[in-house]
Amino acid sequence: MQFASHPIMVDAVLHGNTVNFSIWCVSQAFTLECGMDFFRHLPFELFVGFRYTRAKRHNHFISFISLTSMVGIGLGVAALIIVLSVMNGFQNELRNRILGVAAHLQITGPDNNLKDWKKLVMQVDGAPHVQAGAPYIMAQGMLSYGQSVQGAIIRGVLPDAEDKVAELGSHMRSGSLTDLQPGEFGVVLGAELAQALGVVLGDKVVLMAPQGQFTPTGVVPRIKQFKVVGVFEIGMYEYDSGLALVHIEDAAKLYRMGDSVSGVRLKLDDLFDAPGVARQLGQHLMGKGNYYITDWTQQHANFFRAIQMEKRVMFIILALIVAVAAFNIVSTLVMAVTDKRADIAIMRTFGASPSSIMQIFIVQGALIGVIGTVVGACFGVLIALNIDVIVPFIEHTLGVQFLAKDVYYISDLPSKLLWSDVTVIVVLSFILSLLATLYPSWRAARINPAEALRYE
């Protein structure tokens, strides 16, 4: 900005704008020498770029387009952060709730009949990454109480061992898993299943096993009366409405399993190591019997693949929205370049290079993108961190429920903010904003000073 203190030189070159430009140069020199150290030490391109952004333009339409670009970028960035946080929350919540009932690993035998399960538990109990193991019996049944009849999955468990491989004990609404005692034929029902049957603690339900027994009068189902000793609520409709727990010995008697079980459930120290641990156990148990090992990623793969695919698609769609908003900067800068043709010509006359002119408008466009990105990121992070409060407030105010329990697996809208996602979104928005400045800046750098000042 050395030329700002030499208005006489400006007068000698410019004819139509001598007075105005001289006053501008003198005022700039006076401002710089009055203590604005920050702006004094800025490079010429940054100083002029910031000034063009801060200046009150006589063309209000350009200012409106700039504001629209900032708002569009901000909304796009905020939407990306919020949507990805909700998708992360769904994935995390779904995984936690499924694994609160299911197991990290399951080992079964042929026809779901495992006889030497005690020996198997001892073999795998000391394996790397395996924390605990528990046997189970899985079968189908029909529960009835009064006039109500409901089908359910019947799981026979050892209460003490079950608490080590699943989190059902922490989701008990009433009663306890330890109330399941062998020979007493107690049952623990899911909350939705208990509500559908209309039972409470102490009521007795009739459990009918589909495997029949032959009598002189024909085949009749096996029937046994069970006492409701507990109710659990996982918060996942599939399990709350269709799962009943009984003691493993009672299940073995009803389904005539003898000393056999359906399989063994294992808990690992890191659930994400399940595929690797399954392969290791498969090699370890090879030749010791016919075992089938499955992990939670195989049993519920469709859920997590669908969520991951939806997350990627939503990222692409919302990134296009950010791109559209970012490329509004192109129209803003094109109009700004047209509006500043005389200024560009004057700066070129006083020695500013084409690259300097180009950098000025890159700074102006980048500043629009940075402001929109920062505001949008702050707004998106704020909503993502408080979505558990905002959504219930909206539902209460409007009297609607966005996620019905009988339709969706999760009835609440979860959110998990990952700063890695925020970083990627912010960097992407900034890069798109920079790309949008290249053409208008290149066009400004090609302006011929003589042509621009001919009619001024």
C-alpha cells in the first residue's frame, strides 16, 4: 500500500477520478498512521479483500447475494452436521440395544442341540478377548392369559451367567432375573408383551410349546403354567414385544432338551473384535466337534449396512446443497468484479500484479465461505448436542411423535456428534468456497486498465 500516501501521482495518471481517489488515498494513509497496527501489517491483497467485504456498497443487490451465499453455506453445513450426528446416534443406539439382548458371539451345535456345553464353556472361557460365556435354550412358544394370546421367543437362561453376557438385568422395570429359580416355573416378560397380555407381577400365564406329545386322543401341545416374576424394557420394540425369559432347567423340561442346550453366548472385551475372535475360536475348536460360530455383525448385518449406506447417501445429498450454496459465491464475485472495474484498473496502474488482483477477490470470496461455514458449524454442533431436548419439546408442542414404537426400532431421536465428521464437513465447505472464487478472480485479473478507465 505504498501508493496510498502519494495522491499527486494518482492525479497525474487518472483524469476522471482524481479527486475522489486522492481523498481515498489520503484517508487510508491517515487511518494507517493513526494506530491501526493490525491492518498496517496485513499484506496488500488481504487488506483490500477485507475492505471490499466490509465496505458498504452502493449496489445492495450484491450485498444481498453475498448474504444469501453465507446463509446457504451455513444451513448446508449445519444440516450435514445434524444429520450425520443423528445417523451416528441411531447406529450406536441400535447396536447397544441389540447387544443388550443378543450376544457378541454365539456357538451352536447341529440342529441347535449342544450336549457338551459345559466342556465348551471351559474351553473358550480363557480364550483371548473372551470375558464370559453363558448357555441358553432358544425356542418358540405361545403365551396366553385370559382371552389374550401372544406368540413369543422363549429363551432359557442361567440368571447369574446371563448377567455376565447381556445387560438385561439393568433394564428390568420390575422384578429381577434372579427371581427365575429352577423348578418354580417363573417367567420374565418384555414390557410390550406383558402389556399386550394384560399381566402384572404375580399373574400366571400359560405357555404352549409347538412340539406336541402323542396321546391316545392324538397329538396335543405341551402346556405349562408360568408365574410372571419380572418385566424388562430394552426400549427396542422387537424384543420388548416378543421375548420371554425362563430358567434354563424349566425350558429344558418343557422342550425336552435333557442336558442339552441350544448354544453358548459369549461376551468380548471389545465388540468390534467379534469377527476376528470368531475366526480364532473356529480354528481353536476345529476337530473338537461340530460347532457353528456366528458374531453380532453377521446376525444383524442388514441393520448396520442399511444405516451406513443411508449415512453415505445423506452426506452426498447434503454436500451437494453446500456446493450449490458455495457456488453462489461465483455470481457474487462476478458482479463485484464488474462493480469494481475502475478500482481494479487503478490498482493495476499503480503496480498491482494480476496475481495480486486475483488474490484480492479470492480473499473476498473465501471470507464469505469462512463466515458461512463457521456460523453453520457452530449452529449444527449446538443442535446436535441438544437434540435430545429440542425434539421432545417440538413433539410436545405439536402433539406428534416422530418415531412410533410400533413402527421403528428406536422411539427416541438419538445423536452422537463425532468431531471427525465436523472436521470433514468444515474442510469440504471451505474447499468448495475456494473453488468458487477461482473463475471470478481470474476474470478480474484479466481486466485491461485502459479499457476499464476509458469511460470513467
